[in-house]
Amino acid sequence: MPKIIYNHADGTHDVVDAPAGTSVMRAAVTGGVAGIVGECGGQAMCATCHVYVRPERLAGLPAVSEDEDEMLDCAAAGRDSERSRLGCQLFAGEAFDEIEVDVPESQS
């Protein structure tokens, strides 16, 4: 089962085993991970699932879509041109078997 590691600014982390096809956002919400909101339910319309993908985990991820790119410009936390992604657009088992992300301090 794919594994998602969520690192928090306070140094703590959560690890969630996610069924294939589950997004980073959905796994966080159902797994009780703090800091990931997902207000739009995964439609890439709110940027409240913004995460920073660890550099060593970027290879093999799908390209940022035009809609995702537009929403990342609206993220509450500063956008990192290399690492910022919407968690709702990254799917376990499709883009990765294990991924590690940093959760911004704020999504609003």
C-alpha cells in the first residue's frame, strides 16, 4: 500500500498508508492529518491542500496542470516554484508508491 509522510513545521510528522488512487489531500483528511483542509473536496479550486513535495520525491510526478498552476498562485503560504503542489492532484499508486511532503503552517 502506498505511504504518504506529512511533515509539520513543529517537527512532528504523520504517516498514512493510502489505498491506490487516493490523493494526498484525501488521505490527509480521512487520516486526521492537521493542516490539510481540502475545502473544495479535491476539485483543484481552493488551494487548501497545498503541500511542498520533498525534492528527492519530485521525480516521476505528473506535470502541474494549468488549473493547478493557477490555484497555486492563490495558496496562503508562499509558493515554491519547484516543490509546491496541490495535494488533491497527486494520487497514490499512480504518481508514487511513497511520497514525503511538508505541510505549510497555514492554508488560509
